[in-house]
Amino acid sequence: MGSVDKGNHHLSSCFREAEDSTSNGFEKRDLPSDICLSPAHRVLIALRESVMLRTNVNILYQGDLNKLKEAELAPIAILFSGGLDSMILAALLDQCLDSKWTIDLLNVSFDGQLAPDRVSSLAGLKELQRISPLRRWRLVEIDSNLANLKEESEHVMSLIYPSNTYMDLNIGIALWLAASGDGWVNGQDGDRYKHKSTSRVLLVGSGADEQCAGYGRHRTKYRVGGWVSLDEEMRLDVQRIWKRNMGRDDRCISDHGKEARFPFLDESVIRTLLEIPLWDIAKLDEPVGKGDKKILREVAKLLGLQEAAFLPKRAIQVHNL
């Protein structure tokens, strides 16, 4: 099994710190902040440093980089739905990675070009090409069907164990297929060719929804119990993400010899978000696609991602196995 994100080795202490917070749930969010920077700017800085830490190509490739085919090599890929979180990671990776490298965007579809995630990934690719036209972006379209999923489900079930719910299997299969990197690319000349990504490191957006009120149940908690209930639910999400998500996701990805890295779960990112008042993180009185993950939508705007800033949340799921 591949190694767990080295940059997240202090996460357990962060979870304990959140768990030990006062009963009203607001102590950590009332810490003084730098008045010279907006909350979104502070999160952007923390996220950029987190991505930079996890994407140093000179560390990934200890040999002579000049001998590699730079136009072809994509040392780092992103699990890419075209949604808000993966678009932010893509834009930040573009800022952190030398322009000579290609960036692979790995997108899974179970309904071909009609799947919502495929539609949003194509739109996301266009927006990334707009804000960074000199970068070589490569959208790898990984397609599967229900018959193939039935053949692979037993193997994926062994990877996600002890998780065993239908939702876990859905997510596990999507991640496992994405990590394979085996798909199709639409060339600039209109040709479509087979491609298998050789990226060793995959950036994953885990932790964004938990920390920025991205789930529908967060809106329900807020509607029923206000800020206190929302804060308690979000803290619980962060405390249990290692058990619910991270082991499962890491095993599905490392099965292909890849290493998952989680920029949103960097210690400094977690601390920065905890220092920001919850009402600057989310504004759940506003409609879906605007108030949820409000601060990340503002980060997207700072990165020039005007369209991605208004995308609604969609879960990774397959329909029927």
C-alpha cells in the first residue's frame, strides 16, 4: 500500500484539539485574525502553501529531470470532477508547478459524455484553459459501465474494508477507477486517443466539504439549531474523517501505486479555517451554490474561476451495481 500523505502527519493532534474545544464550539473560531487580509485571502495563502508542499517535482523525481520528456510528463494529477474543490486545486497546482509540466485531470464517468461530472469537467477544462492558456491541461476521460463494475466490485470491497456500505463502495470504485489513470484524451486536432496517466501523486479534495459546510445535512443542522448546531456537526465531521474517508480513499488510490495527497487537510489550512468565524465560512441562509462553502467560492473568485465559484455540490456516486 502507498504511503499516507506525509504533509498530514499532524492531523491527529488537530482532531484532538478540535475535540477538546469548549462546549459552545466557538472558542477556536474567535481567535484574533490578521485584519490586513480578508478571510478568503488567508485561506488562499494557506491552501497555496499546502499544494506547494505536496507538489515539489524535484522531490518526486530524484533523477535527471532533463532526460524526461517534459511535454509528455505529468508528474502530478488531480481527481477532477470540474466542481469547486477540484477546480481550486487545479488552479493552485498551476501556480505551484513549473509551466513545462502537463497537468492530468482524471475524470470518471459511468454515463459517457452525458454524466453530470463529465459535463462539468469539460466546462472546468475550458475555464482552466482561459485563466492559464500556456499550461498543457490534459483531461483524461475514464469511462466504465455497470458490467465492468460488477467484475471489480469484489476487489474494491476488499480495499475499502472495514467500510462496507453501498455509499462506500460507490465512492471506492470511482476513486479506484480514477487512480488507474486509464482513459481517453481529446487531442487539439480533434482526434481522440488512448492515454494512461503516469502521475505518481494525486491531489484529492477531501476535507473541503467537512470544513466549509458543503453537505446538505449542514444546511439542515443550521436550519434546526443555528450556528451552534452547525459548528458541532462540522467539528464532528473533521474528527471522524480519518475513520470514515481517508483510509478507504488512500487504499483505493494506492492500489494503483499512486499516492493520495489531501491539501485541504493540511494542518495550517485546518488551523486557518478554525480561526475564521463560521459565518465567514458559510452563509446557509443563501441558496445552494452560493452560501454553502462561501469562503471557497470567494477563493475561487480570487483565482479567476468565476464560473466554478457558483457550482453546486455533487457527491461521487455510481447508480446501480
